[in-house]
Amino acid sequence: MQQCLCLSHVFITSTSGEKFGTSWTNNIRNISLNMEPSSSAATSNRQKRKNIAPTAHEKAKRLKTEQEGEGAVECAHPTRSPRISVLPGRLQQPITLNELTELLHYAALGKAGGIRQPSWCRLRHQRKVKGVNVVVVEGLTQSHFYKHYLTLPHLRTKYNSRLTFTASSDNVVSGIFSSEVPTSDAPSLSQIHTENSELHKALTHHPVITKFGTRRRGLTAYVLTQEEMIKRHYPVKGMPGFEEFVCTDCVDCVTDSSPLYGLDCEMCLTEKGNELARVSLVDSDGNCVLDELVKPQNRILNYLTKFSGITAAMLRPITTTLRDVQAKLRALLPRDAVLVGHSLNNDLVALKLIHQHVIDTSLLYRREFGQRFKLKVLAETVLKRQIQTEEKKGHNPIEDAVAALGLAQYFIKTGPRKVVEHHLEELWGYTIEEESTDRASAPTPSHRFADMLQRVGRSVAYLGKRSDDVALDLSNQQWHNSDKEVLASFRRQNKCPFLSVLQFSSFSDHPKGCVVHQQQQYQRVCVNLRDMCVVFAGPLPAGFSEREVKRLFCCCGPVRRIKMLNTTARVHAEVEFELLEGAKLALKTLNGLNLQGQSIEVKRPVHESILDLDLTLDALMGDALNASHLYAVKLKPSMAERINISARVNGHTLDAECPGVTSVKTANGLPPPKVNGKRLRLTTAKPELSEETVRETFGRFGTVERIVLPAKPGKRARHAHIKFESPEGTRAALSAADDLWKEDYIICPSLTPPHLRSWVAMTTAGAEGEAEERTHRHTGSRDQEMQLMMGKLDRRLGKLFRSLPDGTLSVVMLLGHTSAHGHLPGLCFMEVK
């Protein structure tokens, strides 16, 4: 993350009215306005600063040590960031729209809103979720994703959670906004209703409420993000124009208990523009820890005494330079310090200082149309304190720093709603007339998702094609005619809505009015995906039956279909596996097999859809979802009840004896020769493939997290999907393939994603017309256009993902397709940026 706001409590040790008023005013009055202190006073001040600086430095050291020793509990440890995972038992079950909205409700409202964790997944550290973004892609299915797998690098690499999706509604977008948030007796949810049900409608669009919501939160909610700092012209490391600026020694992430420091500077006009002339820093108790006059580097043209209070006489004896005060500030500020100021960007630019964590009081007390209140007005109205009065000669930076600090502490302690209600007329200039409606007749608050979010001050938005069915106020909708316009409009927004739903409709609109072509295209996609699981075998012995072919090839994995090819002089067979792994193992282990004295060849079909198959399989093998998975098959008892087998597999010799057929032993009765010093034999005993035996066999390579043994009712499991705790376990097992072969196991890396029961299962709805489609394999111009459109979609989704704030839950939904032949399911991608 660019900036994780895990920031901590402000030690507002007694922020009573007296604290903000009298006692601080007295402190200010006791500060001498004489800018030429006596030598004894200067010595005393210097001594005081000497005593303070090491303490702050020691605190910073302690903080650094604690973070390094404890793994930076609040922010640096990656497990503290929000993350999502699917429960193992739900991986191969499609999710519905209702189940998806469970996740969205929890991500947005969490336990604080009385919402429970979803039943099918786990979202950890929900409190740190900064927003929810959902992209609904119409007209695409799960099959499209895997058919164009190589064309979609963003979707297949950036999302670590992927599930089959079945739409239960024709209007998914409206279903998200109008979904009912479950009612709860939890005090937290009732508290939200109590706090917001009486919020006047006029206040819901107040700039402070729109930005910060209504609930009181810790200081981290008000620290500027890096994007906001760039937008507000703050010095940010790496941005042009700030190459020579000095960076403070900051932690990457602060907490709600991090200390606040008030900062203010005064400038003079020189030949090079405004330059620093005085800097003041106060701690969270309002005590001055630094107050220095600074000699500008260039010739002064105007001391700006009316505003700065600086005179020529004051600067004449000063030798302190900008570099000196930069060093002092770096030494004084703890690593987790949060700087507070009013339009603080001007002060940091004058200091030529980069500090990562800041609160700007001019952006806390917001006005309409980007206007800002003066510090003097805020101090007088909110803190009841007079600063920058006319009788004083210029501003006092200590006084201004204390005022900015007090304003920030008051805002954090009071909360945005109370701040607005208490000072609505004084600051924003209007009042709210009480409505005479009978309170008892007030309507029951809506529990619709969009309404709930807006009641707690969180913005919602829909961007997509015009639809009268979207259950959302028109003010929160933006209609566009193309996916390109939708993306551009979203990226132009100054601030991302907390919940945003984008609808991409290019695929449902294309080709317009050509339903027949669209259906043919879906069928062709399904056929091409099934071809990835097909191998051809032959020549086979005369009279070889379909059943015998199946018995032979099922040693590599479950076989879906056998088609005998008897049109040539010799017998061949087309074998379609249910899994990609089955076809891969058949090519690896059965090619060159000796059947009744003749060698068979096992190979893939050759046509356009298979030309890049090796690249697709390599990409699937490297898929993050498959990284820790392994596919293993336990060899059946002798596959040679009716035939003799003698073949080389992985450099080994396999033998089998069958009653009633000619033995493969040599004429002198000796067994077949060893190959590479090894001879392996297919046993006649029943193979035992159970979770215990698999765990015992493969546990030596690493911790086995999960074992799936697919089997039909009443049948023994013949293959296993093994999930290791880490990819190292998978790599260790693959490197020991020869040793596992001795134990009658053949293995390969997983290729079929774990959310699919089988590769061909996602294509069965398009099986009608298969024979016809297999005769028209050539890629047409429309198919090439589809390929280009898929690439554009992936690039747009990548741009959208990169524009989201860190901590945003991103969901992409391919809705699927329903036709007269059945339903092709969609696909749901989930990740927290």
C-alpha cells in the first residue's frame, strides 16, 4: 500500500473546554513576543530544547525497536492488511448474487454494523477496508475467460480468489443496491440507526458530512492520503519539483495513538520568492518545543511584517539556516508523529521538508466549492480564542500552531456530525428549520444496502448504460454509452465513492441483433475448451473395444467420452478427459505403449484452437490458484486382464501377466530386461487411495493442507487433488516423481483451477451443436474481433484496479449466459488491493 492508515489514539489527555480555552490562552500570554530574547532566556530555551530533543529521539528509537521486534503489529505485517479467502468446502460450489451481497454488506458495514462474516468466505481485517468496487461485465461466461486465458493477464494474476458465479436475477446491479441488509439486535447497528435516523436531510450533503461521515473516529481517518497530498500540492517524495527536499524519518504507517505536533511558519519575500524566516513547533499538550528565526539564503525584498511579524532588526543577528532547522525538526519529531497545520503545504514547502503523515485543519472544516476558512475565524468560533489580532504586529507562529492543533483535537474528539451541528450557523451561515411532522408517523428507516450506506455518510455510485431498473437516486447515477466512457468518468472523479458499481456492456451489445451468431460463438468456445482435454490414440489392435480403451486411459484420470474411429485401415480412438491433467498424463505416460506387439501413439488434435495450448497450460501451471496444488493418480490393478502391456513410462519398464494370453516373457523364460537399471510392474492388488495413504505418502514433501478424492458413488477414488501449505511442497513432490512412480503414483502440476470440479463441466451447456461446430474450426473475423475485445477489457480492468485506493475490495463479475440450450455459468473475481 502507498499509505496504510493504521494510525493510533491522540493523547488528548483532558480535552475539556478549559483545556482549549483559558489554560492555553494563559500559556500563549506567557510567551514573550520579543523576538530578541535575553541571553539567559535564550540559554534556558536552548537547554530546554536540548533536554527535549533526546527524549523525542529516544521515543523514536523505542518505536522503531518495537516495530522491528514485534513485526510492526499495526501496519507493516502483511497479515494486518485486509484480505479475502474462500472456505475450502465452498471452492467448487457456485456462488449466487445473495451470497455475494453477504460479502459486500460485511465489507462495507462489518461487525460494527451488526453484520456477520459471510457463510462462504472470510474477509480478514474488515475495519481497514477503504471502499468497495464492483464491475459487472455482461455477455461473458466462465468459458470465455479460460478460452481467452492468455489474453487476460490482469484478471488471471491480480485476483487470488476466483469462483463460479450463477446469477439469480436479471438485474444484478439493482440487486446489489437494493439488497436488504439483515436486521440485528446488536447495539452497534442500533447505535448507527440512532445516530443517523435524526440527521436532517439538509445535512447529508454538507461538505464535512460528505467527506468524513457522521461517526466519531480516530485521527487516522483525517490524515491525508498520498493522493490527497499530491492533489493539494504537498511535497511528496518522488514527485517532480521536490528533488532537493529533505525527508523526515517516518514510519510507513501511523496509528490512532500517534502523537500530534502543531507546526506553523512565517516567510519573507526574497529574490527567489517566499523563503522561511521563522518556524514554530508545539507538542500535543501545546508546549513549544521549537521556535527559531531563520536567515533566508537570498536577499530580502520585503519582510512582510504585517503578516509575518518579522523585521530587519530581528533577523540581523540570526545565523540559523534552513538546513539547521531541518536537522532540528528531524531530531525532534518521533517517527510516528503526525504534523498538524492550517494549509500546512505552504509551511512544508517553505521548510523544504517532506513528511508523510499530516492533518490539514483547512480541509477538516470544509466549505462548499472548495473554499476554506481562515485560521483566525476557526479559532474564534470553535475554540473561543482570539489570535492574529490587530493590536499585535504580525502573526505569532506559536499561537497559530497551538490553534491549529486545538482545532484538530477538537474535531477528532467531537466527531464531524457534532462539529457541524454545533457550529452550523456560526461557520456555514445557515440554520435548519424544525419540521412539524409527528415523530410517531415517521417512516421506518430503509434497510436497503444503498440507503444504509448513505445514512452512515458513505457515498454510492453507479456508472454504466442507462437503466430504469437501477434502484438508486438519479443523482448517484452516471449514464454512458460505452465501456471506455464508463472507465474515463470513474477515473476523473476527485474521490472514489465508498461503494461503486460499474457496468461494462460491450459484449452484450455486440454483435447487435445477431443472436444466432452469439449462440454459435458460445458453442464454439465450449468446443475449443473441451478440445484441450482431447487426445488421439492409435493404431490400436484389431477388435479393440471402447470399454478397453477407457480402462486403459482412465489410469491417467477420469474419462468423459470415448469415440472409436474405424474409418481408416487401422483402429484409432478419440479420448476426452474431464480434466486437463488427465490428457497431460496420457501424453506423458501412454505414448509409445506396446499393445499386443504394436506401439500406439498418443497425441493431441491439430487445429487452430490448440496451436497455443502449450502456452495456455504453462500459464495455468503458473496460476497463483494452482501454485500449491498437485494432481496425483494411483495406478489401477493390472490394466491387462485381456491384453499384454509392456511399455516404457518415464524411462521405466512396466510388465503385466494376464491369464489366457501370450506372456511377454522371452523365449528362455527370463523376464524382460531392465531399463535404466529399473523394472516396474503393475500389481494385481486393488490400489488403496484414501486420505490417510495420500497424506502419509505426500506429507514428507511438506505440510498437506487439504486432500480432495473425487469418486462416483460406490466407486473407489483413483486420483487425488493435493493442496500443500506452500508451493515448496508441490515443487518437492514433482522433483521426486521417480520415487513416487515406484509406489505406483503418477503426478503432475495442477492445471484445472480448484474452483472447477472438472474442466469440461463448465462447457456442457454448450454441447448441443458440437458435431457441427467441430467441422468448422477455422477462426473467423468475428472471433478475431472477440479476441481483441477481450484484450481491451483486460486493459480497462487493469487501469480501473490501479486507480482504486489501497484497501479497496475489488470484485469483477462475468455474468454468464442463458440460452434455450441451458445456462453457461459466469465467474466472480475478488481481491483487496
